[in-house]
Amino acid sequence: MDAVELARFQFASTNIFHFFFVSLTVGLAFFIAVLETIAYRRHGARETYARMTNFFGHLFLINFAVGVVTGIVQEFQFGMNWSEYARFVGNIFGVPLALEVLMAFFIESTFIGLWWFGKDKLSPLLRLGCIWLVAIATQISAFWVVLANAWMQRPVGYRIDDERAVLTSFSEVVFNYKAWLYFAHVQGSAWTVAGFFALAISAFHLLRRRDVEVFSRALRVALVFAAVGTTFSATSGHFEAQVARADQPMKFAAMEAQWETSDSPAPWSVIAGIDQDARSNSFNVEIPYVGSVLAFNRLEGRYEGMRELNEEYQRLYGPGEYIPPVAPVYWSFRLMVAIGVLLLLTAFTGLFLWWRRRAGLDQTRWYLRLLVLLVPLPWVANFLGWIVTELGRQPFLVYGLLTVPEGVSANTFREVLVGLVGLWVVYLGLIGLDIFLLTSTARAGISHKPEAQIASAPPPSYFGEGLQDYDRRA
């Protein structure tokens, strides 16, 4: 491993560390806003939903506080190991990152404080407005970051001036169809993470018959949330793969381990033995017609193979190797899809059990145990999806314009290694802290507050004296 590969590993690992927090923050903010809305509208169950909102709000604050730190540190990467990349794209890349801070982070930080610490000061309607502003701001934040990444995948609205990309059309960058597809997929995956996170916690306490009234309602809200998230994520991911076939055909071919141009109708590879050096598969188990259906939504159609595409890329971009690491892309894609299908079936199984058994869903112990076991899988699927997205466009940093070796800083292996070790120590400590705080708070539930919890303001008086007495007893 040379300095370039080490720099790639450092940036990939710190991105994964950061996205561990981001996906939960984006999804959980919307989930809590929905709970707050139900608490505001349903007067008869207001106290129950108020406790639920307070509990999940605690978890959200923990994750948000730790996640902010990882996001700030992550941006140091551009000056540490990718200075040539920053010089090339800074005129464009800096715009969405600046807007993310100005339009989203300030709103999030301000209204989180008002919502959480102004419980006994704000009216119910104002507090509801605060949490919805937080939820919307998290979506805005995610959009600007995804927009920057989408420009790297499909650069638009620019010209090359003095070996630098210069912004010429902000509207083209904003309405890049790649950005909106990526944003839809990230949104669906974030809702899936939050939904299964809330499902696992609710199932954990229902198995122990603790705070049944609160967590049975939370389980049902989270089931709807998880079902919508998995459906949205699967649908947007399907269209995202079809778009990749058109504008990033090498990535799509790597996802299918397709070395030669396929016949029409194209099969779909279930499992293959990939030999990157020989540029072939030692074996390949395929299902006829499915490849054409997935790529074109019809029974006919074929896609190009990596050998032919590599020759075409050499004519377009010059001599070099343009085939990405096929095995990681191929297997990451399949594992992501398999986990997505499992989560989708689990969410809709829960809805079916709810419909058939009504109140009996809370006593379906095999299903509750399954929900607890599945809690890490949405994060794993997210990470696998980013591996497909980023490795699939290698060797490009900016597709068709800048390769990885051209964007890296002139650092030695030792210099990069020192930075990598330092960042890993920081990030592992932060993730360990986040997991400890989330786990201790989630396990304690509503009736018991661990010492690790963040101190909150007194409960709002409009929820009634019953809730205040409840908190004093706790």
C-alpha cells in the first residue's frame, strides 16, 4: 500500500465513521417530528406521546452532538491528503458546503436548543414548529452534501480554466438529476435506519414488559416509518442503478461482473468467481432475462462489458486502467440488496401482524426478538451502498475529469499514516462514546434515567400534572 492508497483508505474510513451518525440524525429528526405532531393532535394520548418524544429526543441529541464533531474533522481531509483535488474543484465544491452550514447547520443548532431547553417556555404549537424546522434543516443539510458528491459523479455547470473547474451555472449544479436521485436514496436509507433503531428499542422493552403503553405505540409508528423508508430506498436505488447504466456504464458493469458485452435479453448474475487479473469470471450463476428487467424495465436490452468500456475510456481519457475493483463493488451491491430485501420483508411482516393480531403484536416474541437482532443491518446496508458508489467510479475522483493520483497531496506514506492513526483514535473514541450513551439511555428506557443521560429541561406544563408527577417519581 502506497501513500495514495493509504489516503484513499483514510478518507473512506472517516466518511463511514461520519455517516454512522448522519444517517441516524437525518432519519430520527423526522421520526421525532412525527411523534411531536401526534402528541399535539391527539389530546387523549398526549401524555404517552410526550414521554415517547422526550425519550427519543434524548437519543437524537446524543447522536447529533457527537456527529457534529466528526463532520467538522472530516473537512480537514481536503487540506491534509487531497489538496490537489481541493484546488481543482474548490470553486464549485465550496458552494454547497458553505450553503450547508449557512442554510442548515445554523437552523438545526438554534431550533434544537429552543425545542429541547424551552419545554416549559414555549407553547405546544411553537415547540412543534421548532422540531419540524430541525427535521427540515437536516434534510437541507443532507441535500447540499449529496449535491457535492453528485457533482463528482456527474460534473455539470462548469468550465476548465487554468486547470481548475470553475462554476458557470449554479442552476445546473442544483438540478443535476444525479443529486436528486442520490438525495432520495439517502433519505430513504436514513428513514430505514431511524425506523429500525426505534423498532429495536421498542421491541427490547416490550420483551421485558416495561412501559408497554409507550413502547407499543412507538413500535407501530416506527413500523410505518420503516416500511416507508425501505420502500422509498428500494425504489430510488433501482432507478439510481438504471441511471448508472446510462451515465456510468463501467460502474454498472462492475456491479454485474460483466466483462464482455451481454446478449439481449441480458441475464442477472447471482454469484460469480471474479478474477480481476485475468479479466474474467471462473464461474457465473445467472438468471435469464432478469438483467434486462433490472436495467431497462423490459425483457430486452443489453449492457456493455468492462473490456470494451476500458478501450472506449482509453480513447476518451487517455492511456490507463479504468476498470474499478470489481469484487468489492459486485459483492457490496449484492449484500446491500439482500439486506434491503430482508428489512423490507421484516417491516411489512410487522404491518401484517399488526393488522391480523391488533394488540397481539406486542406479544409476538419471535418478531420482537428479530427486530432487536436486525438493528445494525440498516447501517451495514448504507456503508455497502457507499462502497458501490465510490469504488465503482474509480479511478476517477471527478468522473471523466480528475483521477485519484491527480487529486492527492504530495505527502509521504509516513505522513499519511500518522494522520490516519490520529483520526482513527479520535473517531473510534467518538463512536465508542456515542454507542455507550445511546445504549445506556435506550436500555434504561423511560422510567429510569442513567447518569449518562443529558440533563433536560422540566417537562412542559401543558402536558398536564400527571407527567410532572411521573418525572418526579423517576
